[in-house]
Amino acid sequence: MHKVPVGILGASGYAGRELCGLIAQHPALELAFAAANDQRGRRARIGASEVTYVATEDAPLNKAEVVFTALPAGEAAKLAPGALPMFKPAVKALSAEAVGKYALKFSWSDRHDLGIYSWFYLREVCPCAECTAARK
Ligand SMILES: [Zn+2]
């Protein structure tokens, strides 16, 4: 099973340590890094696992799919804009092709094209006035 790599900034504080412990126990998550500037290079035992703190500027952000900041108030705002590229624009359909007569298959802007969407399902989620009225 793929585990989602998670990074924590401010990992040596109370909230950060709690997060490290929760992630260590979570079956679908793994700790990618634990950043704590005042503890850099030091090791800490959290639950059943041991972490080595890295400096915030050395945090391998590209290794994490999710980053939590547990930094003191105001510290997160000091990070350079773009330092935490967590926001991704909404995925959009780039193209669609028919699957038989009952569904569409989309190619999405995040480069995946798995999944087919039945006309029935698309009518159920369509926000247009005609489909909304038909659902009532
Ligand atoms: Zn519609």
C-alpha cells in the first residue's frame, strides 16, 4: 500500500510532536521529514519510531505530498512565498472520449485518465439548471 509521505515544520513543539506520533502510527502515512530549527541534527524518539530533526530550510519539501506547519504563530508567514508549494490548481478535464454509449472517459490536467463517468452519474453531479431541476 502506498503511504502518503508527510512533512512537518515545527516538529519539536507540542503540536509537531503530536503530529509526528500520529503519522508514525497511521497505516496510510509515513513521515518524510521533521523540521525544527532549534533541534536540527538532534534525534528524538516519538512513539515507536525515531526522528532526526532537520532545519526548515533543509526540509526536503519535494519528498512530501503533504506538509503540516506546526510553527509558532507568525513563523509560517516568514517563509518565503512559494516555499510551501502545497496549493495545486483545480484539476480540469482536457479531453473526453465516449465509452460505448453509456459513459465518458476524461483525460485530466494532472495527467491521469483512469475512470469512466456514466451519463447517469454526470447528470447527477451536473450543476446546470436543467439537471438541477431534474433531480428535484
Ligand atoms: Zn446538466
